[in-house]
Amino acid sequence: MKRLKITYVSLSILGLFVLFGCKTTKLANNKSFLNAHRLQKKELDKIARTNQGMGQRLALTHRQVTLMEQEALDYINGHPNSVWASFDTITRQLRTRYQRLADAYDSLKQQHQKLSKQLNQGFVVNTRGLEERVSKMDQTVDAYVAQVKKNYTTYLKQEKFTQEATFSTDAFFVSGAFQITRKRDPDVLRELVAKMRKLRKDARFEGYKDEDISLIIKVTGYTDGSPIRASRLRIAQACNMPANSPQKDLNQCLSKLRAQAICQIIAKYFTNYNVIRTVVGKGSVLARGNTANNPKLRKVDVSLFITVNKTKR
């Protein structure tokens, strides 16, 4: 009986050896398997090198986009009412596209790591799908790098297509008024218009018609904190406000009405352009509660930005 048990155990062990040990030996000696294994490892190594190159290029563009964002922030801090700050979409578009590429790149790395692990465990893996994704991604990264380089070298030059100016409203309006009655536009405004027309002649706009050009106008108005009395009713009606509205609200309304009037004056010089207007009234915020008559606080900040509104054919 014992002999039968021993024989049964021995046969069981032998059977397991034959089942697994021989199978392993057979695979190890299978030339086609070994060749496929080497080829797949070679392909995965090639993919790894391509991934590494993409990662380096993405890291470089990330630094460039970050620098562009910082330059934009510095400019905005120096020109809080600049129209350029509102219409600067370049860095936002580049940042959004970078994030999408970075996510796709991480996905490719994870898939590569998964296949490499399976290959090391002795499995046969299919690298074709990953190769195609990596190849397509590599071309996409190349296009993105070119886009960043193009914008990075010209980005700061965008400032030269922006003109900032501050006008005293006393040069345009009589006390308490929001309609321009002067027969001739002030010299400061005419000079600003001349600068924008000069920018229109820049090489960047060659071959474009006026209707292909966008002129973005932003006018921000301010008043001092002195009380509004004689023109209270007219101002309140113009802003659809009660006549007994607080002085703070009346000043805010007056500053916006004056900004609108100046914006209209500027726009009339560029009738053939695609004119985009932004008007803001900030009232007496600079007066900080002081109700004194202060001409320095009665002003408008004017910002003009010229750009192309469609691609040249």
C-alpha cells in the first residue's frame, strides 16, 4: 500500500514537471518565440526613446508658455485697464493645448509600462496600436512646439499693437455733462488715432483689407467725488436710475456715459474696421470718499488694440 502511495506521488510530481517544465523548455527553445520576443523588446525600446524625446520637448514648451504667461501678467499689472489683457487668448490657448498633450503623453507612458511588464513576464504583446499612437502623438507635439516657438518669438511684440492713453475729461466735457459739444477733437485724441493708423501700416497687416482688421477699444471712465447737482436728473434718466440715486451711483453713471461718448468719437475714425467696444464706468473709486473738486481724478483710460480678425487667403 505504501509503495502504491509513493508511486502515485512520484507520478503526480512527474506529471507536473512534464506539464509545466517541458512547456517552459519548449517555449524557451522555440526560435520563433524568441525572435518575436526580441523584436517586441526592440519596438518597445524605440517607443521609449520617442516618448523621452516628446517629454523633453513638452517640458521646453511648458517653460516657454509659463514665461509668456508671466510676461502677460506683468503687463496687465502695469496696465490694469488694458484691452490687451482682455483679448489676450494666445497664452490661454497654448496652456489648454499643452495640458491636453501632457495628459495624452502620460497615457502613452502608462501603456508602454504595462506592455513592458507583460513582455518581461514572458507574454507575447501587441505593440502595433501603441506604435501608431506614439507616431501620431509625436507629429502633434512637433506641430505644438512649432506653434509655441512662433508665438514665443513674437509674443512681446503684441504690445506694440496696443496703445494706452489717459485723457482728462475736462478736455471733452463741461462740468456735469456727458455729451461732447466741442467742435474739434482734442489734440491728445487725434495723436492717439494717428498712432493706431501708423500701426495699421505694419508689415503684419500687409495684404489685409480694413474689413479684415479688428480694432478693439476699451475706455474706462472715472470721476472725482464732488456732488452732482445741476445735471442730476439728466444723468439719472440716461442711466434709467431714480433721480434721488446716491451720489456714488450718479458718479458711476456719469463716468460710464463719458467713456461711451469718447469711445464713439474714437470709433468714427475707423469706420471700415471691425470695431469691438468695451466701456467701463468706475465712478469715484479713486476719490476714496473725498468730495473735493479734483480735476486729476476726472479722467478716462483709453486702450486700443489692433489685430487681424480672419486668416488671409
